[in-house]
Amino acid sequence: MRSYSSTPPEELVSACADSGDPAAWEEFVRRFHPVIATVALRTARDWGNTSTHLIDDLVQETFLKLCADNCRILRAFQSRHPGAIFGYLKVITANVVHDHFKALNSRKRGENITSALAEDCDLSQRSGSPTSEVESMERAILIRQIDASLRNLDVGPNAERDRRIFWLYYRVGLSASAIAAISGIGLTTKGVESTLLRLTKHVKQKLCHAPRISGESAPDDEGIRPAESF
């Protein structure tokens, strides 16, 4: 079996991507695992979660990403200076961690807004014990209703921008300041927050005056919580 212990990093990457030699991958893991684990830990710390189990999962997810599509990411690597692979792997690892937490926040925000709107508008009152399939269907319907409500809101030339802000916040999980920093938004953080407040109130009013999913009549406006609660 060939030994890769003294193989330059760039050649080691090529050996893993091109030949898939188990010995090459063994050396790859031995050599680059510390870098990937360190970046995963530091990046996860920025998100406030550094549990050992999570870091292990993120490291494993990074290696899986490197192996995916016949090592597409490794094949795309081009060395411009000695040791460039270390920076390349740091960026990939950080992106994996950020994507993990963004997806997690997206799910939470999606659950938060649909659950809160359902509670405000009494959409959750159903007869019998709902199954997860029914709940999933009703959540999908509610999201479509929310989007339709946003599309029907007459806000002039900024309609598409405002709808984008709403979903960037509630589905993607970006903060108001992060949204304001996106090129093309053209608003300050306060402007984004004001837009979110206005749209959230609009969505609540529309949904709370619509028939409930169960087919019963909707409650009056007294049951609506202020949009600031989101």
C-alpha cells in the first residue's frame, strides 16, 4: 500500500479526488481533520452552540460535502500558492456550519410565524386528534395563504422587495440588520424592521378575517396579538 505521509497537500487532494485511494483518504483525514474541526468549533461558537456532538456532526457533514458528486469540490480546487488548500477547506467548513444554522433558524422561523398566526387567528382549533400529515398539509396551506396575502398587498413599486424582506426574515432566518446589508434592499435596519412590522400586521389581518381551515368562521380582531410579538 502506498504511503502518502510525505505527499504535498495539493498532490494529496488530487489523489483523493482522482483515484479514491483509501490510503490517500486516510492521510487526508489525518492531516486536515484538525483544521476542519477547529473551524467548525469556532464558527459554531459564533452561533452560540459548541456541543461536542454537534461539532462532530458538522465535521462529518463537511467530509461528506467534500466527497459528494464524485469529489466535485476537491476537483474544483486550484492551488495558487503553497498551502492554499488549508484556506480552501476553512472556507468550505465555515460555509457548512453557517448553512446548518441558517437552515435551523429557517425551520424555527417558519414554525414560529405559522404557529403564531394560527394561534392568533384560531386556525389551530380542529376537531379530533390531528395527525402529523394533516398538520403538515395545513402548515403548507397557511404558508401559501401568507404568500398570497403578501402578493395582494398594494405597496407600489416596492412590493417585490418587501415580500423578499418578509421571507428572508421568517423563512431564511436573516436578521433585520443582515437584510439591510443586502445589495438592492436599499433600507436601513430600522427601515427593514418597519417593513416587517407593517407586513406582519397585514398578514394577521388578512388571515384572521379568512375562514378557518376547519371551515368555521374566523374570530374578531380582539384575538390578534401585536406584530411586535414575532
